[in-house]
Amino acid sequence: MTQDRVERRLGDLARFGAEAAYLVDKGRPAYLADTMEGALLRDAGERILIKVATVAEKLPDDFKAQYAAVDWGGIARMRNLAAHHYDKVNDDLLWVALTVRIPHLMRELGL
């Protein structure tokens, strides 16, 4: 993979990280609310997580090896859960991914 493609993927990650931050700024009560808005926020959170993990998965192994503090496998597992086992998605765990894992990834990558 060329450096240009890596940079584009990092740009995508930065954008998705900003989307996650925007969603998180709505607050946990709004995210967990038993309303249409809450459902839309949870759906958006799942989609953000899937996009982040999909892009992270496409980064070259030698790039990921430089960032050993990132739980690359955990990111992939959360993506698989959200994408393929939607009935088992735990809203609290997804909130943690949005508030802890994704921001950690952004910090580690300097995004």
C-alpha cells in the first residue's frame, strides 16, 4: 500500500473520529433514550464503529505494528459484532467504544 493510500485512510479515520465525538457530545442519556432520536443515535454509533474498524482493518500490518498500544483485534471484534450480530449489540459497550476506544485510537495515531 502506498503512503498516499495510508494518508487517505488516516484522513478517513480522523473524520470518523470527529463524527464519534459529535455523537458523544449529544450525551449518554440522549444516546440511550427510548426514543426515535435515541435509536438514530445508536444506529449512527454502530455505523461509525463499523466505518472506523473497516478502515483500520485495511491499514497495512507494518503500519499497525508501529502502534502496538492500539487493540487492533478488539476493534475488529467490535466491528464484527455490530455488523453481523446486531441483536447482540450491547448499547453500553458500544458507548464505551465511542467514548474510550475510538478516542484512544485517534490519540495513538495522532489524529
